[in-house]
Amino acid sequence: MEYPMLAGSYNSLLVLFSLLVAILASYTGLDMAGRISTSQGRAAFGWLAGGACAMGTGIWSMHFVGMLASSLPISLGYDPSITVLSLLIAIASSAFALWLVGQNELPVSRLICGAVLMGAGVTGMHYTGMAALRMTPGIHYIPSLFILSVIIAILASGVALWIAFHLRRHSPVVRPMRAGAAVVMGLAIVAMHYTGMAAAQFPLGSVCGAVREGVSAGWLALVIIIATLAVLTIALIISVLDLRLESRTALLAVSLAEANQELTYLALHDALTKLPNRVLLEDRLGRAIQSADREHGRFALMFMDLDGFKAVNDAYGHHVGDLLLVDVAQRIGINVRSQDTIARVGGDEFVLLAEVTEPADAATLADKILAAMREPFQLAGRELRVSTSIG
């Protein structure tokens, strides 16, 4: 037997606002998921708690704005304790969702389980909020639409979890992708809510038991709108500022690492020729001695200086002399192996540390370098010749 029901209507502006709140809450949740995945320890817990409050408040706010968008030809109010309970359910569901997407992996079995639990939380929040009206007689629900709202909530939760998990890492395109995903998630949340609202039927003669002792719809709407926008805005601002601080910190860390690397290089290499200096040569010489003792091997240590270098400096200036030293370093490097060490230890003094098998190999290498150094150098439009002494 069918009973006459109260006819309701919707405020289009509030319906639109509820959609915007759902999209903003979804974007906040996606952003917080990204912050949690890149944080550790107390910071991760702080982002989880803050994100759960912001996201839960946003979803809960969307739910109540949607309820306020529906008007009945009777006075309505909301029981404060039941209303707060529905808010806590929304926050708990959001905390679970953010914790789940913060894990290293999200296998299908965990995704399905999470979707069912989160969907149950969202529907629980919705129908607990409906119970805050304390209607007499109680609200009748159309079974098919009630079941459909639960299915939509579970599917929407599964999609939201999957999207949040895959968009949690920062990249140049992640924010536009999050914005698009937030729209999809917001539409899914709104679809679940209004399906649940369509399932609700109020018998003719129904009375809202929360009218006198509860919170009036007008005040509730004002408080929800102001509080929700403030919470979501603050959460997003904090997230953006923290991301910028993190980026600057990472940039500073990279700059410091590069500076330390450059300082280390300068401390171990000659500034002019870029060859190892005396400090690095001593270190490699010590290693060569240890290796020779351990493996009964041999190495050659050759000291070289340029004959006539002072005359080049006096005749053509130090600039040409510096160019000559650079060319000498390059020419020696071409004629030795990559594992050998060439070091500059003085003005025109070089040292070569080379691995050899037999003593005669050292003489062969020295002859090769001497032959190369006898070739003329073309510098600053001049042809210069210098000889080399090796010992």
C-alpha cells in the first residue's frame, strides 16, 4: 500500500554550490595524498590528520549543503549530536582513504577492500546525517535507489582511491591532472548524495523532531559554508606553501652538494691545467704502494720539468706561458693510459704515476713522452719549442 508523500524541491544555487564543494574537497584530498606520500614520521602523520579533517569536512559539508538544497513544506532542524557524528564518520573515512593511498603498493585486493570500507563510510555519513532530522514517522527509503546509492559510493570510492594513489607523486603535469580528477570525483560524490536523497521519502504529516532543540537550517548553512571554505582554503594554502618550501630546500640541497663537489675538486686539482695536484698525487701514490705490496706489482714515478719555460715567460708573458702549460698537460695526457695519474706539482713541474709490468716499460713510456714534447707548440700565433727532462 502506498502512502502520500511530502513533495520537495531543490534550490539550484545550493545544488551547484554542493558540487563545487565536492570538487574542492576532492582536490584537497588528492593534494593531501601527495603530501603524505612524500613525508615521513610526524610530518606524514600531521598531513594525514590535517588532510582527513579537511577532506572529511569538505565531503560532509557537501552532504549537508545538498540536504539544505532540498526543501520540504515543513520546518526542518538538525540534531547537533547526530550531525557531529556524521562529521566524524566523514573524517574517519577520509583518514582511512588517505592512509591507504599513502602505502607503497595498492594491489587490486586492497583497492576493492578499501573501496567497500570507504563507500560504507560515505553512505554511513550520508544516512546518519539524514537521521539528524529525527523525522516522525521515520524516513522511508526506496530499496532500489538506496542500494544504487551504496553501489555508487563504493564505485566512486574505488575510482577515487585509484586516482589518488597514481597522482600522489609531484610532477609538472600532476596539478592539472588532479584538477580533472577532482571534477570526476566530485561528480561521483554528488551523484551518490542525490541518489540517496531521491531514495528518501517523507510521509504526509511528517514532523521534524529536531526543529525545536536542534540547529536551524539557515544557521547550519551559514556555519557550514564559512567553516568549510575556511578549512579547505587553509589546507590548500598550507600545502602549496609547504611544497614551495620543500622545493626551495631541495634546490638549496642540490646547490650545496654541487658547491661541495666543486670545492672538493678545486682542493684536489690544479686550477690552470685541471690536473691532480700534489695532495691528490700523494693519495694515489699511497694507494699504488699498497697495491704493489699486496699484489707484488710495479709502478713508475716520473718527474718532468720543461727546459726553457722561463725563457718563454720572459719573452712572451705569463699568459702565453699558461697556455703552454695547458697544452703540455693535454699532450702528456694523450700519450698515457686513462688509469695513469698526471699531476702538476709546481710551476713547470709534472709528475706521472703509471702502472708498469717491467722496468723497461718505464723507459719506453718516457721516450714516448719525450718524442711528443719535441713537437712544436702553436700558441697565440707563434710556434714554440721546449724540451722536457724526465727522471
